[in-house]
Amino acid sequence: MQFTTKLAGLAAVAAAAVSAHNVKFVNQDGTTRSIIFTGTSAISTLTISGNSNASVTLPSGWQGNWYSVSEGAEDVPGMLGEVALDAWDGISYFDVSAIVNPNDKDGVKLLYPASQDGVNPKTCYSGCEVFPCNTAYYAPDDVQTVSTSDTDFICTLGGSTATSKRDETPLVERKFVLGEF
Ligand SMILES: *[C@@H]1O[C@H](CO)[C@@H](O)[C@H](O)[C@H]1NC(C)=O
């Protein structure tokens, strides 16, 4: 994960209070999904029924990622939600990364600070409803990591995506046209 993006204005952002973090997973379709976590301390797999929400608490300073496995599917890492909580300057950093598996179009979709819930269009988020798009992180040198002083996050999963306006004309890096993804 890169820590170099969206630095403008960071100095003006007060350091976030050090506390546990809640991530609410919003399962947008009828598929039951398991969320598998890997990070600086063990987090139990979270199972979420179709069309429902479930939350996990991540400890202060936790750094790691998660991916979603749909019921009946093989457990292979997919689109990753990544966070570094209470990291540089006390700020939390996050992104949705396609690096390990850009073929996962059924798992993690958007990751955003809880204060963006209901905000449309969102001004702070990573990921997309339809992959590929220009707000996910496809290569180690992509600049897509976002910062927030929010404590809590929302991560959307799956769901019908055909009407996502933002993705009608996705911008991607030239490597896509070169087949280098
Ligand atoms: C799940 O969370 C989303 C986002 O906060 C909310 O809009 C939705 O109503 C919740 N759904 C359920 C079933 O609680």
C-alpha cells in the first residue's frame, strides 16, 4: 500500500483519536459471503448473509487487508480492501486493490469512510462498482490510496452494478490496452 497520495491538506487534518475501528460490510445481493482478513493481528472470518450487513472491529493501528469469498466458491484471494489504521500522522489510509486478483468482480466493491455513507457522489472512496475502473489500485505504482481521519469504514460487496454511472466511461491506465494487467 502506498502512503503518498492525497497528501494535499493532510497537515491541516487533526490526528485521529486512537481507538478501535468499525468496518461495516454491506452485502448488496442475495449471496452469502465470507470475509477473510490478513493483518497485524488475527481477525476472525466474518460471514454475512445475502442482502444484510455485518460489522467487524479492528484494533487501533491494525494494518492489513480482506477479501470476500462467495458461498460455494473456492477460497482464493480476490479484490482486496486494504487499511493502515492510525498510521502516518495518526491518519488512516485505505484502498481497494486489484493487484492480487483483478478477475474478482464479485467481492469487495467500494471502501469509504463512514461519514460518506449516503453521500452521492462520494468525495472520498476507493474501489468501484464495475471493474476495471480508475479508482482501484491495479499496479504497485498506481496512486489510489486514500486518507481519512474517520474512525469507521463501510465496505460494499457484490451487487448488481449495471447502472453505476461513474463506471460508464471508466478511465484506466494505458497498461490495460497493452494487456499488462
Ligand atoms: C446496510 O447498510 C447500508 C449503508 O449504511 C444501509 O443503507 C442499509 O439500509 C443497511 N441494510 C440493512 C439490511 O441493514
